[in-house]
Amino acid sequence: MPLSAPNSAYVRSDTPRCEQGDIYRDVKLIEWAEEQADGINIAERTLPYCVLLSQDCDLEHDFNNRAEQDPAKKDKYLQSLLICPAYPAEGFRNGDHLEKLGMKMEAFNSKIWPFIVKNTNPRYHYLQEDLDRQVPPLVVDFKHYLTAPRDVVYRDSFQDHYLATMEILYRDNLSGRFAHYLSRVGLPELVSA
């Protein structure tokens, strides 16, 4: 993707590999749930939207290494890929984006919401809409991330749900903000003597 000024935040990628910033819709994942007396409860969860956040260089090396005929080393193979759910902005703002999971979340008033939309709140990342590519306004909550097995992502279950890829500048901004949020250091409150 070119580094010149983009016309859109998204492109339609024609590469056969997954790319950082790929956006998918209605992806089903299997999750471990709480342990029960008779074993571990497995649950299926559908993500209305999600963004692939694994580093693009790692995705490229994985794809190329697997394409080699009987590679001597398989150290470039990825076992799982990092994904963040992306929530439709309207439901996210109202705090009902996780109701299907039985969770009511915080609603954002007109004083807080503009900070989310402008990406000045470090916990959230707002993705603008692109109706031509069927991408509605979305919000990524950096506290919500998961991994999916690499082979599951490459199967039709993900690829059939591909919408678009974030243009490189937007993708790098999202990735940098995510990494910064995860690397923050929580300082204890000091008690005055």
C-alpha cells in the first residue's frame, strides 16, 4: 500500500495472505469458558466486527515461510493471531454492545463521546465508516483482545467475512495506540504522611 495521502481509511486487499488491519464481520470463534465439575465449558462467540492486529511483517514472514516447499526451519510460523473486537459505535456509546454476553457496559455522554471519536481517549480507538466497503463506524476497546489460531483465521470462516484492510497510516496508528495502551504502567497512589 502506498504511503502517499490516502483517499480512504480502507482499501480492498487482493493479497492471498492476512494483513494487519484486516476488518472482518460476523466471525465465529470458539472460546474457553469457566471450568465446570465435568470439564471445561466451551462456548461459541460471534464477533460482529473485528480487526486483525498481529504485526504485518510477522504475517508476511509466516505466509512466505509456509509457502516454501518443505522449509528447513519453521521459526517464522505463527501459532495464533491477535484480534480486537470492533463494536458498532452506536451500541458502544449506549453501553449495550455486550448485552448478548449478559454485560451492561458504561454509556458515554456528550462530554466524553467526542474524545473517543477523536481518538484522544487512550483506551478506545474509533474507526470511521466506509459504507462502500460495508464498514460502519466502529470502536475498539483496547481492554478487549483475543487470539485465534492462525489456521482458523485462514480458513473460509474468516476469509468469507473479510470487508476491508485499513490503509497503512491508519493501521499503524491503531497498532501504535494499542501497544502504548498495553505497555502503560499503573502507578500506586501515594499516601501523604
